Amino acid sequence: MSTKPTTTEFEWTEQDQRAVDTVRVLAMDSVQKVGNGHPGTAMSLAPAAYVLFQKLMRHDPADSDWTGRDRFVLSAGHSSLTLYIQLFLAGYGLELDDLKAFRTWGSKTPGHPEYGHTTGVETTTGPLGQGVANAVGMAMAARYERGLFDPDAAQGSSPFDHFIYAIAGDGCLQEGISAEASSMAGHQKLGNLIMLWDDNHISIEGDTETAISEDTVKRYEAYGWHVQRVEPKENGDLDPEGLFRAIEAAKAVTDKPSFIAMRSIIAWPAPNAQNTEAAHGSALGEEEVAATKRVLGFDPEKHFEVTDEVLAHTRGALDRGRDAKKEWEKSFAAWRTANPERAAEFDRIAATELPAGWEDHLPVFETGKPVATRAASGKVLHALGPVIPELWGGSADLAGSNNTTIDKTSSFLPEGNPLPEADPYGRTIHFGIREHSMAAEMNGIALHGNTRIYGGTFLVFSDYMRNAVRLSALMHLPVTYVWTHDSIGLGEDGPTHQPVEHLASLRAIPGLNVVRPADANETALAWREILKRYTKKFGMGAPHGLALTRQGVPTYPANEDTAKGGYVLFEAEGPQGEAAEPQVVLIGTGSEVQLAVEARAQLQAAGVPTRVVSMPCVEWFEEQDQQYRDSVLPPSVKARVAVEAGIGLTWHRFVGDAGRIVSLEHFGASADGKVLFREFGFTADAVAAAARESLEAAAR
């Protein structure tokens, strides 16, 4: 990233101060009009956000997706007006009517910033701390992007150098996810990350002394960050020049992330509401709003007052953004000329296209040979790694178990790390035992663009990640979660490590596709489908979670219909082996498909034509048209059995009233996986018995 200041001298005019005070008025009026919201922080943070958007950040309001832009993350998402008002003033497309419609149906200004909903919003921040981890992920992605396209450029000279700015509050830093992410950022020496901490000493329950007494600045020093503190002005307001100088100093530190503590007074300068918890999450009231306007020199009878002079002044960001982008485009054009092959790669990756012939490198596995699907996934990554350079990822300290090491000779680690495989542009990320921040960092990596990210842990630990996974789905992000050890089949580690409710629970997240392949070939085809779906042509519509086995499972012939989420693996047969209409359909996922196959053999031998359906992804299957779904699960066949080593919540809608579900409705135990399957009733005999029960029920 460039170490040159955005402006050589700090300038603060009366118009700048009037613009900042206008921000405070708009924050008060927006909350007062709707009757709810968070005015206090937006009021106190006004100088900080203004300095970033008007004095320091490289951004173009006319092109919010410009590759060379700096990124801004408002981790304290409840203070959404902090961002919305800057977007309005700078010219991102929000207008005064949008602020007047704050937190109302259909508005561009929802209660918390939402990615894809409001131009200029880089990420959805609601749950506190998520934005901190998103920003860390963006900073990681920026470094990896540089390694893809311009690894040899001198520090600060590449068109791919830029900064990630974040504003976090006390609540963000109390959440454990921010500690995980901040530790990761310090370890990775992310010098392109600058975080401003709104140290206002107020939370919903009052003074933060009720809950915390640590020295936060020293904590960040211990993480390995470059830290500064900016004191307020004598009147208690944030000091714009002090912030400017601190941020410029932070930009000059290229081997550490930067942490800037800003002591602020919430709701400054409201005469009675400032420094109170009430100002955090409630409208100030008409009298207090009017009194504050008087303090600021505004007419208390006017609402949403923005003078033409203020707006003309702040919309200067459009001219500055255009000029900054033109300057960047010159350096980008020079880079393209000097690096034609990398430029062609950039164009392909930016268009979310995959390399020609990449599918030819996918492994095909020998039929009949038992292979753990986690091992098959690892072989897919090994095969695709040399072909798809933008594909990278790792694990939460479980790479050997998750099989997520795409390149064991290349670890994403900063200069100075003593490990022999350390490379600041390495392929394999060591997220550490930080599952929650790993997921949110993956979101940040995906949001940054120009790479494809995956990350692994055990399926049972998806609980640690759930909030970030939910946000992946909410934002429709192309991230891939590799969740292994997907059932009681993992064995002796016992019930604390054996997922039971997790598959059904994850399937309950709207927009998340949970893929549980039956075998090695389904795993390869699932990876192929996931990668194909992460394109602009397809719509980049959803994150995916792969649920993979620890134990070996039989390998069946590859079937292209894996991409449809459910398909006929083995068809029903008559007495002479001829095709026949099924009398019963057995549905399985993952390691339990083999039980359905074995049960089919029993039923066929007893003269019952039986179809086996493998359904690796319920969500993909439900995307198919009704004709296809009916061809797999004929409505006329009422006798059905679903078998999955987890709770049966998913399967009631597929088996119907006459159907039966072979499931696990309790926790597991510590024993060999084969023993657990037998003792808990996951056998071919049990599936066949359930089929006979279903046949009897369907005949009534």
C-alpha cells in the first residue's frame, strides 16, 4: 500500500466543520423521525467518518466497485447512520429522502448496513465484531491479490496496494470474534489494515465499567498491532487533525496492522443526552434535538437541514474520486503493459471465469474402492490448486484431518515468519483455532473479490461459526466451508465431537447449500458444481458447506446428476433384472447411501423393486423443476425411507405420511464408528425393515 499521504497538509475549514455538524443534525433527525435507532454514536463519530471519506480514503463515489479503492467497514453496524450520511454527502447515490426513510420498509437505509442493498456498503454488519473479522479478511485478500498479479512490485508502488479501514466500538471489541481476528491480523502483520476504536465508555447497560476493565490499547499491543491514542479536543469533541495525523502515521507502518483509540463522548454535544446509555439506542426526543441544534447553530424548527453550500463542498468527493481513479488507471495501464500474462489472468479472475480445461483436472475415483470423502476432497484441491491460482484456503488448525492443504510448500504467512514454507502470498492459510473469525474472515475475503476462498474444521464446530455462516448466506457470498467428521462415524472422540443436529440445523439457514456427498466421485462432482456456481454468469448466489466423512465409504460410478442435488443411483429392477417401477424409494446422503444400497439388495431379493436415491444436496434438488423432482421421487410411490446419521428433521417432507426415517435423535457415544452405527441402528437390516413398514403403511 502507498505510504504517501493523501494530502500533504491537513486543512479544516468552516465548511468542513459545518458539514460535520450537519452529520450530527441528520443523525438526530433520522432517528427522531422513525422513532427508533442509534443516534449517539453517529453524532460522536461524525468527525472520524468525515475525515476518512472526505480527507483520506481513496474512493470514487461514482464507482463503488473500483478495484483500486480503499475499503471501509463499519463494524459498529448499529451506528449505520455513520455510514449512510457519509455516502449521502459524498455522492454515492443516497439522497435526503433516503435518510428520511431510515429503518422503514423498502428504504435504502435499513437499520444495519446491508451489502448489496445500499451502494457503498462493503459488508453486512449487524452482530458486533463481525466487521472486525471481515476487515481482517479483506486485508488478507488484498495481500493475496497482490501476490497473484504484482508480487515483485516495491512496497507502495503496485496498483493493487490499498488500505482497509474499520471503525469498531466497545461492543465489537468485547465479542470474542474480534479477539480471534485481531490476533490473526497481528500474526499476519497486516500493514494494510487500520482500525479506529470508538472508545466512548458506554454500552446499553451504562458505563462500560459494568463489564470490562482491561487496558484495550495494551491488549492490541500484545497482539502485535501498531497502536496510537487520539485525545479529544478540550470541548470533548473528536479532534479531526489528530485523527488525520494518526491515520497518516498508521499508513506509514507497513509491517503491522494499526489500532487507533479515539476517546469520544456519545451524543456529543447534546446538552443532556451526551455520555448516557439512553443516547446509544433511543431517539433523543424533540426537546433534546432542538437544544442540540441550538448548540450547533442550527434552526431547531428545521429538520434534515443541509445547505447547498455544505452539499456542494462534500460532493467534491466525486471530483477527487474521479481524479484518484484516473491516476490509479495510469498505473494500472502501465502494469498491464508490463505484465500481459498477468493482465489476462486478472481479466479472467475479475470476470469470475475459470481457466479453460480446468474440469479435465478433476480426479475420477475407482469404483468399489473405499475412500473417505474428506480424502477425496483433499485430492480435488491438490488437483485444482495448480490450475486455479485464485483458489486458496485452509483450516482452523485441522488441515491434516480436513485435508484442506492445497499446497504444503506454500503457507500464507508474513515476511519474518521462521517457517520454511512461509510466503506472504502463500496458498495455504493457517487460521488457527479460531473457527468463528475464520468464517467471518472468509466472508471478508469473498467480499474483497478476485479470489476464491474455502476453510475447514469439524462439522460439530460449525456451531462456533454459525453467526458468520448465516451472514455468508445473507450476503450470498461465494465461500466454501469444508466440514469433516460429519457423523457418529468419526468414532472414539465421542458425543462432544459427533454432530447430530448439525446437518438439519445448517439446512435451516436460508441460502446456504449443504452438500453431503455419498462417495469420492460425488465429492469431486460437488466441488465442480460449487466452483461453477461461483460465477457472475450463474449469479454467485450462495455459500456452500461440504459435509465429509472421516471413514472410508464405497465408491460408485460418477453420475453427472450429482449437480442436481438428488438423482437415481440404482434403479428398481424386476425378477429378471429388467427395469421396473419402484415399489419403494430409499433416500440416503453421505455415508448412509451405502446402507440404502445394501438394503435395496435385500428387498430386491425378496421381490420388492427398490430404487435408491442419493441426495447430496437438498437445496440443489429443490432448485430443479417439478418434472425432474417427480422423476426422481415419483408421487405415485408412497413407500419411502430416508436414512441419515443425524436428526430426521430434514426428511419428513420427502417421505410423506407413509414414509419412515432412519435417523439419530440423541447424542452419540465414544466407541469405534462401526460399532456406533450398529448399536444405534444404522444398518442395512434396519433400513430394509423401515421399508417394509413403509410399504405396509402405504397399502392402508
